[in-house]
Amino acid sequence: MNSKYELMVMVDAQKSPSEKEEVYRQAQEVITKTGGRVLNSQVWLDRYKMSFSLKKKTEATYYLVNFESEGAFLAKVRELLRL
């Protein structure tokens, strides 16, 4: 049985639009390659100031991906996304 999940992808806001889209596309590919199905995806926040810095970056573009997958595939998704 498939369950629904959300994935938030944060990309350095200083990257070019094409670099951001590539990271976003790769995250969607990981989901589909592991047997999941992307239900909806969108830019959630663009150039948003984070509450804390990550790797000395203070702004990020947030992408929200809603997907459905079997729970057994989540370990593969985490591994491929390096979470």
C-alpha cells in the first residue's frame, strides 16, 4: 500500500536558476526511480532567509515535492538523496 509523503528540497539561493532546477529535477528523479510517484511539486519559497546558516549560506530556495510511495522504498530515497 502506498503512503503519501512530502519532501522539502533546499537549494542555495545564490545558484543560477538552471542549477536550482537541476537539483530539483534530480530529487524528483530519485523518487520515480525508487518506485514512487510525484503527485505535485512547486517552488515553495524563493530566496528565503533561513533561521540558521547551512554551510555558511543564509538564504535558500525551497521546493516542495508531494509524492506517494511504499514505505519500503523510503530507505532507498534517503540513501540516494544522502539524508
